Amino acid sequence: AILVAGGSKGKRHALPHAKMMIHQPFGEVGGQVSDIEIQAQEILNTREQLNEVLAQHTGQPLDRIAKDTDRDFYMSAEEAKEYGLVDEVLAKEDKDADDNSDKPADESVD
């Protein structure tokens, strides 16, 4: 979602059956207590940065982003558009019944 949201405005697309999910960063910590504190602080810093990036690119308030990313937050393509993650949900173009563009041109015989 962060990659899609950070795309060029007007060019952020999703297919109709796509799903988007935002969540807080995940990291495993271990080692000595001092190492765990360092790693935990880094995860918190990363979370703050990601929330700011999502808020900037979606137009959502930072407090809503923080609430929504507290747990896994799934969205359909249309919901992602409403949220500001994507600009457009792409739909397959309907071809006209008269469209012969996929047929080879008739060859004339002299």
C-alpha cells in the first residue's frame, strides 16, 4: 500500500478485485535488554514515518492513519480509492460488436 500511495498522482491504479491492506510495521526483536530497547524504538520511529507518508499521500488525517494501521486494515479497490491510496479502479474496456480491429485486413486479389 505504501508503494501504491506514493506513486504519481493520477497514475495510481488498482484492478477491480484488488485488495489493499495497511498495518503497523512488524519486526522481531531479541538479544540483550538494551538491544531490544533500540530495536523497539526503531520500529516505533518507522511506524511514525510510514504513518506520515500515508497521511501525506492519501490526504487522511494522521490520527486516522494511526488508528487504521494499529491492526491489519483491509480495503477493496473502491475503498482504497475513497481512502486516497489509488486514483482509479481500472475496468476492462468493452469492445464494440462492430470492432474489427482484431481481424486481419482483407487482401484484395487483382
